[in-house]
Amino acid sequence: MRWRRVAIMVVAFSLMGGSLLFADSATQKVKLLLNGQEIQDGGYTIEGKTYVPVRELEGLVEYNDATKTVNYYKPNVHMFLFTEESAVIGIIKKTGKLKFNVFAQIDELRTDISAVRISITAPDGDSKVIQSEEIKEQTDNFWYRTKDYSYDFKAEGKYIIGFYMKPVVGDYTLVSEKSVNVVK
């Protein structure tokens, strides 16, 4: 009697183990790079299709639990950086402090937002907020310009200007980036 119980347990565990192995081979975790940066959660390949967490795609995500619907919004955001002389900047010499402002053109915004924020991130990862502002009037396209901002470009490398939007419910989400290369 005892050997039957052992045999049944062995068969049950081997079937369960085989199912887990099959499920593991049907689902594979993959490394996900977004613009060359590895996404922590990665993605999954299931039956030949790759699935990516939508929250990682630099857009606004809304989830409606009642309808089990995910809405993903990716507005077009074009940013330009101007110095006091009104020159558009993208590559600058390492000269220390520079006064500039950010001009952004936003269109195809198909959801309501409560605020915008523009930040700058240095090559060492240090991030500073340039400006943030509440949005009172909702429209699908608008222009946004920061006040003059002085920043010390101390090191050579790539500085990232990030444009963030805050949905009516939720936290700020990165929707666009512009890089400024600082050279000798």
C-alpha cells in the first residue's frame, strides 16, 4: 500500500514538473532595451510574440478596472533649447553656466493632464527640475516655454532634457527626451 502512494506521488510530481518545464519553455523572459537603456522588468516572449510592460514605453497609461481596458497615449512632443542669443542648442562647449530656456510643441494629446515638468539630467545621473506647472485648460495641442534657466554644464557628456506629463490620476511620466552634448 505504501509503495502505491509513493508511486502516485512520483507520477504526480513528474507530471507537474513536466508541465512547469513546458510552461517555462513556452514563456521566456527577455532583456528589453529602450533607446539603449535596459528596462528593469524586461519583457516576455510567449508563443513567438514579445510582450513589453506598457508603463515602460514613455507614454501615459490609464487602466480602467471596470472594463479591463488599458489606454496608452503617446503625444508628439518636440523640444528646442534656446540661449539668450536665441540660438538653438544641441551641442555646446564646456563653458560652465549657461542660461537657456526650453520651448516645447505638444500635439496629439488625447487625454487630460494636470501638470507638466521639464528636468535636466547630467551624465552622472544627477537630475534637477527646470520648471513645472499645472495645466488648467485642456487641449490636444499647445506650446510650452520655460522661464530662463541657468545651469552649470560642469562635465563633458550627454545631458538629457526630459519632458514629463502628469495625468489627472497618477504621477509624472516621461513622454519625451532631448539630448544636449557637451564637448571640450
